[in-house]
Amino acid sequence: MIGRAVPRLSLLSRSLVQQPIRSFSSSIAMQEIKTVTVFGAGLMGAGIVQVAAQNGVKVIMTDVSDAALENGRAIITKSLTRIAKKLHPTSEADQAAVLASTFANITTTTSAQDAVANTDLVIEAIVENLKVKQDLFKKLDGFAKKDTIFASNTSSLSVKSIGETCSEERQTRFAGFHAFNPVPQMKLVEIVQTDKTSDETRDSLLELCKVMKKTSVNCKDTPGFIVNRLLVPYMLEAIRMVERGDASAADVDTAMKLGAGLPMGPLELSDSAPVLQFVGLDTLSAIARGWRDERVATGEIDAKAVEQVESLERLVAEGKKGRKSGMGFFDYTKK
């Protein structure tokens, strides 16, 4: 009896995992995304622009100044040059062709209105601040076509809250498009549905991920989505273990690398935090605080999971933010 029950449960589990999340039905047809506008020409925004353009998508990169756009072009050029040399180590002509073919798909502008006038998708990759994001989308809602999809690249904020300044109709075309740094190397994109996001909008974004040669996962608008929802409490608990004196930071990391087969321990990960956009302990602290302030009361996440950790807050207050500052749980100045 037990032997027969296990495969039935496994089959059910696979069925649940493989089925995309369903929101309400609508009359919106899935649309092919041919043109993408990316707001923010920093490391994340430029990375999204690069990968989309490399795969034949027309991309409009926009930011508040020409200097910011030039910085974005420089980020793309450096990344593409490295890729081109790897693809064509002996041919400078072929290397140049890689750059030329990609940049042929990229245009830039500092005009928000022009950037969204004829685009299929807007992806926001700006500062991780709710009001700033809301203000941007509120403005863009009046400029963009009615069928343009809006998406935020937020890693920790509520996608639904970001989209609340848009019209009710636009909110059916509003979702999360969470790529990971560095975008050209990281294969994953989390497509995040609010309770208002139409299935057709989700499907359009999932299809774009295929075009961009990314692996996509689909999830609800839960705090941290999939990766950070699991990762942030994991890193916080590792810090608590060190704070309680259960084990040293080095031993916690060694245990998880050798015992769980992970490439990096939780303390080193929290110091460098690649999935948290390379910004370390201060961002880990800020995310946990944001979830405590905004998401615990709603029942979206348990208070114990994001309870304040004094040793983390002390390190951040001392300017020890991890690898980027040279000091965190480990000393990176000697490496």
C-alpha cells in the first residue's frame, strides 16, 4: 500500500509544480513583445537591455540624463566585449560584429514620454523605493498605449503596491519581471503575478523570457517571491546562530557548503549577496525591515522569520556592509 501511494503523491506534486499560477480570466489576448523599454541604465537595467537586444528584441533604454545613458552603454560594451572575445577569440571582425548587431537593436532617450509611446513592454529597474516606483508608473500610465504591459524588476517590494497608482485596466497588465545580477550570466527570471495580473500578461512575459534565453519561474506576489523569500530568512537565521554563539561564522559556512552541497555559505552569501544585487548586509537589513514593517501585519510572512538581528544591525551601523566595504562577517581586505 505504501509503495503504491508514494508515486501517486509524487505525480500530484509534479502536477502542482508544473501548472502555472492562474489568476482571473480576461478577454486580453497574449501579445508578442517585440519592443521593450527599460527605465534605469544602471547595472541591472543595462543587463536587461543587453540580453534582450542580443536576442533580437528592439530595446529603448532610458534614464534621467545623457550621462546615465552613456554609463549604461559603457556597461553593455564591457560585458559584450567579454562575451565576444569568448565566442570569437581569434577574430576581431567577428567580435566587432557581436557588438554591432546588439547595439543595432538599442536606442536611448531621456524622454519618458517618447520612450513608452510605441512600446509593447515597460520594465522598471530603478531605485528600490516604493514611492519613486509608484510615481514613475503613474506618469507612464498616461503616456503608454492601453495594451502596453508594465513590469517592475523589484526584488523585495510588493508588485501590487507598485502598480496601484496605475489605472484598473493597466493593473491587469502589470506584473513583476525579476531578473538577477549580472543579467547576462544569471539564467533565472521570476515572473510575478498579483491578484489582478491577467494570465495573458503572464504568458506574454514568460514567452519573452524564452526569446531572451532565460529560464523563467512563475509565482504569486509573495514577499521576496521565490528566491529571496527563502534566502532572506535563511541568511538571517545563520546570523542568529553566530550571534547566539552556536557556531562561528566560518564553521556555519563550512557546514552548509560541505554538508548541504552549497557553493557558498550563508554568511559569505549575506556579505556579498549576489541575488540581492551585489549590495550586501545593508540591503539584507533593509529588506528584512521592510517586510517587518509592511508584510508581517498582512499575514504574508511570519514575524519570527524576519525578526531583527542585533549583530547584523550593528555591522551595518559600523559601515561593515560586506564584501563591497571590505568588512562584514569576514575580512575581505586581506584577500
